Amino acid sequence: MANSTAQAQFRGPTRIVMWVVMGIVIFITLFPFWWVVRTGLTVPSRVFTDTAALWPADFTIDNFLRVLGFLDTTAAVEAGGSGQALKFFLFLRNSFIVSTLITVGQVFFSATAAYAFARLKFPFRDQLFFLYISALMVPGIVTLIPNFVLINNLNLTDTFIGIVAPYFLMTPFAVFFLRQFFLGINKDLEEAAMLDGANYLTIFFRIILPVSKPPILTLAIITFIQSWNEYLWPLIVGKDEGVRVLTVALGIFRSQTPQGAPDWAGLMAGTALAIIPTIIIFMLLGRRVLDSIQFTGFK
Amino acid sequence: MASQASAVKVPSWPTRLRQMFANEKAVAYLFLLPSLIGFVTFYAVPAVRGLFISFTDWNMLSDPTFVGLENYQELVVDDDFWDALLVTLSYVLWNIPIQTLLAVLIAVMMDRLTRSIIVRGIILLPWLMPNVVVGLLWLWMLDPRLGIVNVGLETLGLDSIPFLGNPDYAIASIAGINVWRHVGYTALLVFAGLQTIPKSIYEAASIDGANDWQTFWGITLPMLRPVLAFVLVTSVIGSFQIFDTIAITTQGGPINATEVINWLIFEQAFERFNMGYATTVSVALFLILVVVSIIQMRLLRADETD
């Protein structure tokens, strides 16, 4: 498809130099990921001796098995590790519950609100929307402490409800993002449906939501990844193992590793495992994430 | 007859619901209600409550005592606060210029070299990773004795650098780690901005005999100003709030070298339970961010387009 966008291309020697620079950028981007996997696949004692080996010096999957809890501790200690386990599947499950709840709730309730702001008339609509938007300016740490106090007073610490609550009903960004899209939808369809006797509920579910599938999916992916990556909030309200998410678990795993000789093989095996879900989502939906970056620039 | 008459007066439930869903205001309130509850509970009230807590002395165990402006008076003379502000500033000054320059370079390369979706995917990958993961992997890569970066430096005959272990290097190293995580995302934003520059302008310039360097300075950069202004304002705001990476790697150390504002707040609130003072610092951070944003908007004329 011919497009009218900038097509100025590097030519001649500049092009070669630029490819070399690009190659370096890609190398620096990807190498750390390999280094995590390579270290996780190395026998712990060899991690300390063969520091420059680009390939696992003594290949093993025991670090992964141990971190997953499939290997008994004595065998792991004999192999040179710290014997620390990470209840990976439990924390994976917790991360999954938290991220899914937040994504479903936030996207749905932000969509209903965005529809009201974009299409329905009610008193103080624009003032209220302005209030929502101004919340984008407030740094997270300002509301963090009062929110912690609230969740604590309600005895909701160490519960999924407590971890999910602040993000479940809305974020100002989600409402802003969807309203922006809803405003751009052609009104003809809605007006025709109105004439046929459709009410606002029908219009929202039968017209607005189906037409908005791409931005809603985009928002859902971004919300999911961000909830998955969240650290500070679940750290202060959800340390208990039953609700501990992966990021918090990795942080605790790191703080428990021996100071003098950290269990790098185990740590990197855990890190590699934590990366996998994101990589899978990205492989399946990467194109959409990439195309949406220009949209979501607001973050 | 009587039952029919009452059916007319009191419509059945489905009918009443249908009438309600046809009522614009009723639907608006219904649709707005969940988000409004969320907004009031977790944004509006906490923001006001935060301000209130900052006027109190409170350890969460006993009732808060009102102390007026005492916390603010303490803040002004608190060396820890000013140190934390300086450390945060030095982080921002390491992070933002390097990140933005690299992002523009990468974006221009993607624009003029390849638009491959795979290259864009690779570039974005670090940004999709949790800060915790990024912190852990660089903690390992930058380990003074065993980390591959220092092993590489020694192989090249250079001295190893205690990146995160030395107060002189720690904050710059943290900034570098976050450049690695964020530069691809920023580059994609700039790349999106580049796509909006009309091809015809470049054609006109090349007819006039302009080279790559000249078109970059003469066309690309000026046309990018609105996008760059947006990128700078948002990334500076984000940068001032650095926390996760420090929590995973240096935890404020060595010798307070990475004690940034958010780490100070976290320590005050959740390790020493000085809720009043912690929120005071957070209010100060908010005010600082407002001022910084306004200055940036002015300097970058962000609200104007060419």
C-alpha cells in the first residue's frame, strides 16, 4: 500500500553504518534475556567459576526444577545452590487472578463510564470529566498511603479484594482512553437504532462495544501487562503467600538469598520463569501492542 | 377489569426497566456509578485525606494528633529530604537526556532503515518486563566480580567498575538500567511521531539537495517538537517517581547514594510508620512535579503546534 508518510531512507555508506548501530542496539536489548536463561541453566558452582562462558558451562535444568519445588532441598544444596524454592505455581496463579480481575473490571466499568461521558447528557458532565483527568497528574505515591490506610482499616490486607480494589472500578487513564475512541464513532448507527426503538443499554452492548473491539482489546492488553508488572502496591498490601504475586515473590526471593554468595542460578531461573507469560502474550498479541503504542502515549 | 387497570398504573418490572434504559440521565448515572465509586474511594478522597494526614503526627497504632504545619517545617530543615531530592534530580538528569537522545536515534533508524515489525517488537521487549525482573537481571549482569559486564571489561584489559556498589556510580547505573527498559517504548512513541511527517517535505528537501544530516536538523527535529515535548513531560514525571528498580537492587544504598524521594517516603511510611511525615514528603513531591511540568511546558511550548 502506498502511504504518504515519511519515506526518507538512509542510502549508501550511511545505511551500512546505521545497520551496524541498529545491530548493537538489538544485541544490547536481547543479550540480557539470554544471560538470564544461560545462568538459570548452569550448575550453581560453575556460575561462580565460568563467568565468561556464553553457553551454560555445565548444563542442567535442576535450578528450574528446584525453584518450581520439584527438587528436594538437600539435593539442591549438594549441587551448590541455596536450596531456596519459589512456590512458582502458587504465585503465578495469584498474579493471574489479580491481573485478570483488574483487567476485566477496569475495562468494563471504564467503558460504561466512557460511554456516559462521550454520548449521554447529564448535569456537571464536563466538570466531572475534568476531575477524572486531573487525577492523572497526581503521583501514585500521594494516594498510596491513604489507600493503604483504607485497605488496612477495612481488614482487607492480604486479600485479593484489597490488592485489586484500587484498580478494579476505573483508572482515569482507561476512561480517558476509551472516551476518546467513543467520541470518534459515527453517530448514524446509534441514531438509526434509536429510531427503531433501541434503548441506551442496547446501543452500548450491541453497537458501541462491538465497534470498539480493537481499542478495548488494546486497553485490556496494556492493563493486564501493567497489573502483572505492578510491584509497590501488592508489596504493601499482599505479602501473605496465599495472595503474593510473582513480582513480590521475586523481590522476597532476592532479599532472602545469601548476601555474600547470592544464589544467582536460582534467582535467574526464577526470573526466566517470570518472563515467560509476558513473552507468550507478546508473541500472540504483539502486533496489537505495537500498533497501540502511539495511542496510549499518555502513560 | 381491576387487575387490568392496576397493570396499567403499575407497569411490570421488564417494562419499568425498559423505560429506565430509555431515560438518558438514568442510564448515565447507572453507567457512571461504578467508576465514580472507584474515583471517589481511591483517588479523590485519598488525595484529600493524604493532605489531611500530612498535618498530623500518626503511627497508625494510636489516633493521629493534629500538628498543623509542623511536618512541613520539619521537611524544610530535613537534610534527608534535600539529599533525597538531589539524588532524585541526579537520577532524572542521568536518565532523561540519555534515554531521549537514544530514543530519537533508534526511532530515526527504524524510520529510515527498516519498519520490520520484528525489530519494533524486539525494541519494545524490555518495557514489557516487570521492573523487578529488570532489576534482578541487571543486578546479576553488573555484579562486581561475576557479572558479565565486568568480566567483559576485564577481558578488554580494563578495570572492573562497582556499578551498584559504589556511591559514585550507583545512581547513574540505576539510570542506565531504566534507560534499557524504557528507551524502546520512547523510541516507538517518537517513531509514531515520525510517521506523521508528510513525505512531500522530504522530497522537496532532497530536490534542493539536502543530505540526511540536514533533513534531520531542518525537518525531522522541528516537526517532532510536539511529540518530543509530550515524551519529555511524561517521562520526566515518571522518572521523578523511580522506586521499583531501587527497591530490588540498592535499597537506597550504598550510603544513601540511591535514596530517592519515593524510597524516602516508603521507608518513612512502611518501615518507621511516620505516616504524617511520609505524606508530607509525598505532597511536596506532587508540588515539585506540578512546578517542573509547568516549566517544561513553557520551555517546550508543548501546547502549541507548528
